[in-house]
Amino acid sequence: MGRLATDIGGTFTDLVYFEEASGELKTAKSLTTPGDLTEGVFDTIASAGLAPEAIAFFVHGGTTVINAITERKGARTALLTTAGFRDVLEIARGNRPDLYNLRFEKERPFVPRLLRFEVGERLDALGNVLLPLEMRDLDAAVARCEEEQVEALAVLFLHSYVNPVHEAQAAAYLREKLPRVAVTASHEITREWREYERASTTVLNAYVQPIVERYFERLEGALAGRGIDCPLFAMQSNGGTTSFGWAKAHPVTLIESGPAAGCNGAAIAGEVCGEPSVIYLDIGGTTAKCSTIEDARPRVTTEYRLEYSRTQFGYPLRIPVVDIVEIGAGGGSIAWFDQAGLLKVGPASAGADPGPACYGRGGTEPTVTDAKLVAGVLNPENFAGGRVKLDAGRARAAMQKIADGLGTSIEAAAVAIMRTVNANMINALKLVSIQRGHDPRDFALVVGGGGGAMHGAALGRELGVKEIIVPLYPGLFSAWGMLATEPRCDLMQTALVRADEVSAREVRDRFDELTAEAERYFEDFQSNDGIALRFETSVDLRYLGQEHSVTVPVAPEAAEMDQILADFHAAHQRQYTFRLDDTPVEFVTYRLTAVANVARPRLRALNGQGRSLERAEKPPRDIDFVDDGRHTARVFDRNRLPAEAVIDGPLVIEEPTATTVVHPDQRLRVDAQGFLRITEGAERGGAPE
Amino acid sequence: MRQDPTIRDFQTDSVTREIIRGKLLAVADEMGVVLKRSSMSPVIYEVLDFACGFCDANGDLVAQMNGITVFTGAFSIQVNVIRRKFADQLRPGDIYMLNNPFDGGTHYNDVGIVKPIFVDGELFAFAISISHWTDVGGKAPGSLPADATEIYQEGICFPGVVLFKEGVRQDAIFDMVEANVRIPKMALGDLNASLASVRIADKRCQELCGKYGKDAVAETFRHTLESSERVSRAAVAALPDGVYEAKDWIDGDGISEERFPTRVAVRIEGEEMTFDFTGSCAQLAGPVNCTRSALVASVKTVFKAIVDPQTPSNEGWFRPMKVVAPEGTVFTAERPAPVGWYYEGTAQASELAWKALASIAPERMSAGSANSLCVTVLGGIDRARENEPWVMIEPSMVGWGAIDERDGNCVTSAIPNGDTFNYSVELLEAKFPVRVREYALNTEYGVGAGRHRGGYGSIREYEVLADDTVLSASYGRSVERPWGMADGEEGSCNFFDLHLDQDTQRKSRAPTTLMQRGDRIRMVTGGGGGHGDPFERPAALVADEVRAGYLTAAQARDDYGVVIRADGREIDQAETERLRTGVAR
């Protein structure tokens, strides 16, 4: 019996299986099947040779949600609002982060004005009903939805975060009248105030709901059809998992599932290597994602904004999401010339279908993967475990266009592409590190994804990190991270009360309610009997008059008012340099995170059998190291490298799902668990092997 | 590491400098986060009417957060007021406060907090934050009476005073604040937040110098300024030498409804650019004047837009820029002129410069916007909430002009206001005795037509829920419409309708006016100017906008030459063809 994680990326579908009894890991990778994504999942299960009854736990993540949104391929979505407020999405917050750019472009709304409908109803800020829900307006909206062939509908009424009565009533009515339309009411997805932010979140949920619902239903059916009837979990953006049923109703919470799993994996990898401060870089087929992890915990925020940058506000999503930055640069990224004749790489990607030219599946555009093949970095016989033979002839043919444009050789064109894509990735890495005030020299770089290990050494060198860590199965890293992920729910309840009117008893009661809610949430899981739940509890407090609050951990059973207040004053002073002892304090929000304990797969030390440098070494090959020149590099098979081996670059380490490159003057050490650790300065590092 | 050959004698490698520069930006951002999150007034934590920055020992700005550009543009000027006034009396632990518009400031509400930072006992840098206080006393709640005739009606002045001397709190100043403002709790709360922001900057600066050495940090300051200056000079040199002029009107000053002429002549000579406002009208009786410091700050915004909009700003960029204007104009008002609504003057100055340069840098520009902050102030006593005094000050967002490749932005903050936010309706109703009846695109009065049309302004209607609510409001660009570009049409104007009891008045400026429960104000902001010939706008797009309710069929016909059939959907191709190719408009 064991645990299975599958992760669908833009290009590959990955599988990692952990056999509970033996501690053995099995892996598989296959091309993503965009026509029917479930096919790719079953391809991996078949190629890992897993029997259905061996699977006791199934966790699943993927890019379905983010792809539908970034490619603007979601459902035809309408928005229903309180009368007078239908333009809330287009008005947004009116801010202009690109301060000096008079040609700044504001985000375009996901719902066009044609599909924005209004209904008479109104509450006040305390949740009192001022105007009843106007049923005739609802009927008119139903008619318009039918006429316009709307597939999804978001409902946003003012002050529903305090009192959802009208929203709930409207949603029930609309679901009845429009059975084929996916309806999301704002209070079902977030209970925070600010109508624009809630509208944005709700609309994005509606926008992807029909797609995700169809997909999960197909997957559930297919799993059952193959005799896999264990509990099914979906990876969420908050770094935890949830049930399929919950995921279908709250699909937008899956938006960053892959990166969230990767961040978990990176935090664990850092911990194992004694590096609590980690910059995580995941390079897939279509995008590169990065994140900084401090104190071995990925940062989770509800301030996530899709497509945010320093000059672009993006689209707010008020759901808990790991803090990551994403750019359109991956193995499938296509090289092209802009109007000024400058070489660009991405964001357009050849994806999985047709894929890079060298896959021989009909792609003719030159991609990063083609460049890597031409430069000798990739071994044509070793890609995806040798199951995809790379065609160097096709890669060179595609590269010709770039060589012509630059007036150089095909080899030089490949180097130009690698240099350009590295520069894009460096910028993203700087955004999460240097520009947030971190010094990369205090961090280790953990790389994952199919391309991470290939780019890591060059990027890490330029960024100046302490060391570069290539974990086990970097090509399957998100899936690996998912195995270690626990079912989790984040609950909160806002209750604005002055501290002098709150008793310790009340604090305990509030947390009891939240605990009960969490237990109900976990009851819905078709899960192992008697999951042990772990709780983290905290309260947001502020000085009366402030809007923003400070979160203070509180242990409910031992709650003492004096202690809570003392902790708050101290935390406020720590964060904001001052405390206001004479100003009344206000309780704002009670927060509870419930996590179902699942044992982490324990990493075993590398088995010494059959491992030695001699056995691992393969014939050398000529490789272009871009800024570090062309060299004949030693080549090793990772699966035969022994623990504590130390080798100096230039060299290449091959494994079925990744290729690690070590540049000249860098040193590689294989640690006890088999992680590859790359540091600068081969010449200073003692006697060479 | 390779050194930049054009910049002299730097010891620090370029990677370290880049890391330090990144950290300085992060410090400025953190100052902003601390100020926003610890503040007690909605205009700061929700609208973000503030900015924070970090200057070197000479007072030159080296890093700023995204914030109000008129504030960031005034940072160096303000810090230099403190440097000049206190010269060798500056000590570690000192913190200063200033808001004098006639000496470095903007208006009394914008209070600057300056902390000199010492490293190893030597003056090393300055941290500054400027934030808009909700009320600083004076004639009306919010301190912005639209009919002020003297600055003394606009509240209390802090002409560069010491708040902390070597760490010791100067209680007298705090007492003065408390005794002169309408909502002391809020003012002192915001003062605390500002103090926190400059203190965190000091702490981070010490850490930075501890880690990299103060020489490396100082070199980074110098390199940042010098490299920016160099890029800036090259950008100006690339523009054709010449004199570029623009004229405009100020539509009333709050006292009179007269229109007042303004003008600028921009001279480009080699690497330098001079903005000469000579010939603009004399300072006005009403509070739409600005002072020289605000003028310079407002010109900086447009200058940066021309030379390099996106690289982080600092004082180096502005070294090739000069501003000329005689004393005593609407842009260089002198005491005791009222300046409460100074941002109307600065909006005007920015837009003059923008208009003058539009022809030589069209790739950096857009058509005109309904460029005014359109500020509304409501306040009084909230009897439903323990008789708490309340003041709500709110800038409105406006429609922006189109550009050569796309339509203008809808409902976006005006040029002086940068990265500020509108009030969330839900938050506003929870904090103030006001009900929002509508917040929608202003399709009623429309935008400038064009191949690319201007962006829409907004309509926002409030019903006041408390008796004896005091209103003052002042909207610019209420007569002179936003300009179009390349045959695009002019946009629409800003105004508000005031419904008092049975009476309705359309206005653009309201002196202190009493409103009673149930009275309403409907605030309408204009649409931006269009770009290109409206007859070249794709007919299908025009038809879509008719269906979506942006345009009426009549507007489609009159403005775009697109005829929609009676079903409201189909285009009458023949008739459209006839209109579009036939008679000249």
C-alpha cells in the first residue's frame, strides 16, 4: 500500500508513488494530453506499473485552472450585482502603480459589460436589509443569461460578507432556474470586505468552475472505472490538500497548486540540507516560478494578485496562496524576433503539443529545449527516461531561422537563446529576492521542474547564492512535494469587539465553533477513519481606529486576556516600532488552520549498492556553457553516483527526468540522501577526486 | 566584476551595488507598509494618500515607494528645508515635522516627517514620509474650505519644528497638534504611523551599513544618482531642440467662476529641459493656487514620463530639469494666498507640460484626461456613533485619454495622485454616515470619440445619513474639455449635482455647504480625449459598445458614423458606408 501523487503540468504529467512499508519511491513521467488530461494521468500510472489496490491515497494537482485563466479560455461568465454597481470590475480601485507611465494600461475585466446584470436589493454595513431582493430582476437576469448563452455566473451583493442572506437566496434561485450554469456567490468563496476584491475573486472562481467540474468528474469516473477507490485529494494553493468535492465548488483555490506543492517540497529539501532560507525555482515547459522561503515555511498570503508586477496591479484573489512570482519562460518557450529585430524568448510556448521541434511531433518553432539540445546539454537518448527521442536535426532546422536573423551559426543562435532566457529568469529571481530586500548570498537555491536542474548552476552563480541544491527527482518535484502535503483548511471569523468587552471564555467559545466547523469540513472527506487533526489558532487585533491588524498566536485552552493583550502590544511594537498602551484594543478576526496529520515520507540514505564514480561515468561530450565557454564535460548517471562523491565541473549529471549541469569552477557533492549540492570555487575546495 | 566605464572611481562591485539598491527600494516600500498598516485614518490606509522615501546626506532622494508623485517630487525640497534650518544642530534621535507650503510643502494637510540618520556619529541619510492628515483645523472639517481666501483659514502650520530632540519627545508640539485639529485621535494616530515609518528606515539603514559597510552604501547612493542623471541627459539630448508651448484654462477658483489662463514654454537645449510658466495668471483669490515646491514636484512627474517612465525614480533623473516662473503666479503663490486645493494647480501644471511635449514624444504620451482630483470632503458629528466627529476626504478617479494603440483607461487616478485608491463602498459605508447609491461608469456624458476612444469617468452618488453634514468640494476641468490627439475628439467635463431637500444644483465647486439627512450629491467625472479619427474605429466594435450600453445608437451614428438597425444589434452596412465615406463631418 502506498501514497500516490500526480501533477499535470503544461508539458508533462508527473507521478511519484511512496510505498509506505518499504519507504521505496517510484516515479513516472509522460507527456500531458491536452485533449483529455486524464489520459496522461493513467499513462503515468501504467508506466509506474502500479496496481489499483496498491493505491491507498491519491493526491492530484495541476495547471488546469491557471492555464484557463492566463490563456483567457475560461467559461463565458456573467456577473450579477446589487443595482448601481455593475461596473465594479471595470472601475476596480482606480490606482496607477506605473506612476510615470502616461500610457499605463489598466487590467481588462473578465466579464464584459454586456454580461454584467443588476438586481434590486440592498443591505447596510451592519447587514440589515434595506431593500428586499427583487425577484423580477432575477428573472430578467435569468433570461439574459439564457439569451447570451452564459456558462458561469458570479453573484456579488454589497455587504454579503456580513450577511449573505440575499446572495444565498439569489444563488439558490439561479441554480434552480439555470441548472447548466455554474453559479458562485461571493460569500461562498471569501468573507472579506471590499466589493472589488471580492468580485474579482468570485468572478475568477466562476470563470473556471465549469472546466474544473467537468475535469474532476471525468477523473473520478475514470479512477473508479479502473478500480482505484481510495480517498481522493486535490492540491490547493495554500500548501494543503482538500477533497475533490470541495475543490469542484472552489476551483480558484487550486490556482497555484503545483507551485504550492513545489514550495512545500523546497522547504523540506532546505530543511534536510540544513538551509532554512531557500530561494525556490521551478522551471517547467511553459513557465518559471520562484519563491523565497524563510524559516523553512512557505509564506501564505491572502493578498495574492494574479498577473501582478511592480507596475501592474493585477487581479486580486482573496484566498490563501503561497507567495510566488511566475514568468513565461520554460523549456517550450519559443524564440522570436520583435519588430525592432531583437531576439526574444517566450512567453509563447510550444507546450506539450506539438512541443519543441526536437520532439518530432510537428513543432517547427525554435524553443529553449531545442537550443539545449544543439548546445549539447541534453542527451537525445535520455529525455523523459529515454521515452521521448530527441531529434537534433529538427532542432537545428528550427534554429536556422534564429541563426539567419542574427547572422550567426546555428550553435551561436542556440547560445543566444539560452542567454536570453537566463536573463529573463534572473529578473524573476531578483524580483523575489533582491527587490524584496533579501541578499541572495544568505540563501540556497533549490531547483525543481524539468528545467530547473539545467539552469540552476548558471542562475545560482549569477545570483550569488550560497549553494545550489538539486533534490531527488527534480523533474517531478511538485508531485514529490504533494506527497508530503497534508489536508488543510483555513477558517476565519470576523467579530469586531473591543477588548474590554471580550472574555477569555468568549475567545475559547469562538475557537470551539471554528474547531467544530473544521471537524465538519474533514468529515466530508471520504477518508481514513479518525484522522488526527492539528490546529493552529491566532487572533487578529488592532488599536481602535486602525484598519490593519496584527496576528497574535493564541492557545484557546490557556487563553488569558492579559496575556493576549500583552502579546499584541509587543507584536505591534516589533512590527511597527511603537505601542499605544492607552488606546483601546479591538478584536478583529479569529483564525484557525486545521491540518490532518499525514506522516511525511521519510527520506532514506542512499543505498550504496551498485554505486561508484566509475560505474556512474558515461562517455564525455562537448557542451556549450554559455558565458563560461565550450568544454568537454564529464557525464554521470545520477542513479549510480555514490553518497559523498565530490566532482568538479564542467560536468553533466543525467537522470530520467532531469539533467543537472555543473559549470567550470563549480564543485558538486552528493550528500547522504542523494541530493546534489553545487558550490562555487572548485579550485579552493581541497583535493580533486 | 566589470565596472561601468562611464562612471568614475567606485570601489564597490556592481553586484553589491545592485543588492544595496534593491534593499533601499525594499526599505522605502517597508516604510510605506508600516505607515499604511499602523495608520488610523481611511484616507491613508485605504486611499493611500501618502508617500515615503530615503535621501542621502545631501538631501537627494535615492529611493522611493510607489505613492503620490507630488509628494515624492517634494521629498528633496522638504529635506533641504530641514538641512538649511537646523544645519549643525541635527543630532541622532532627532525627528522633525513640516508642512509649510511656502517653504517646501504642498498644503497644510500634507505633513512631512523627516528623520536624519546617523551612522558612526556622522550624518549619513534622511528618511522622509509625507502623509495627508484628515484634518489640521481651520475653517471647515477637513481643512479644505473651497472658498478660503487666506491660508489662515486652512489650519495650522508647522514650519519645520522638532518633534524629538535626541530621542526626547517634545510634548509641547504634540499638545499643539491635539489642541488645533478636529479629530486629535486620528491626527496623533497618523503621526505615530509616520514616526514608525521613518524609524524603521533608520533601523534598516543601520543594518545595511553594518552588513556592507557605510562606504559601499554611500557609493551606491552616488552611483544611483549619477547613472540616472546620465540616462536622463541622454534622453533629453535625443529630443529635438526647440521651444514647445501649451496653453490651458483654470475653470474658476472657488471664489469666482471666471476662467484663468495658464501657459508653459518648454525649452529643450542639448541635455537640458526648462519649463517656463511665465505668462500664467497671477495668484488667485481662491485655494486652487500651488506654491513653487508643488510646481517643481508636478513638473518632475511629466519629465520622468518623458525620459524613462519605469526605472525607479530618484533625484538624479531631475538634474537636467529646470523650472522657471515669476513669484506670485497661480503656480508660485505667496503668503497669504490660500492653497488648500493646490493639487488643482499641480494637475494643471503637469498637464500643461504633458500637452506641450505630446507632439515631440507621442510614443510616451496619451490624449488629455479629465485631469482633476475632484476632491469631495464631507464631515460633521456622527450622532449615531457616540457623537464622534468624522471627516471623509475623497479624490475621485477620472477618465484618461486614448493613445495610438488603445482606448483610454476608465476611472483612474489623476496625474498628481499616482498609486492612490478609491474608497471601497463597503468600507466607506461602515466608517462614515454615508450611503452610496450608485458607482458606475459615466456613460451618460461619455468620452472623446476616436479611432481609440477616451476612457470613461465615473458617477458616484452619496446620500448623507447625518444631519448638519458639512460639504466642501472643488472639481477642476469643468469647462475646458480634455484634449483629443490626432483628430480624436475632446472628452467630457467634471461636475456634481447637489440635491438639497427639493432643490437641485449643478456645480463644480461648493464652498462650505450644509447637508441634511437624505440630501444627496451625485459626483460625475469626465471621460478622456480620443485618439485618431472616430470614423476609423471598427464598426463592429462600435456596435458591441452600443449593445453593452457604453453608447447609444444615436451617438454611434453621430460620433462614429455607424448606423445600428432598429433591433439594436445589427449594423446597417450600406448606411454606415454612406455616412463614413460621404459627407465630411
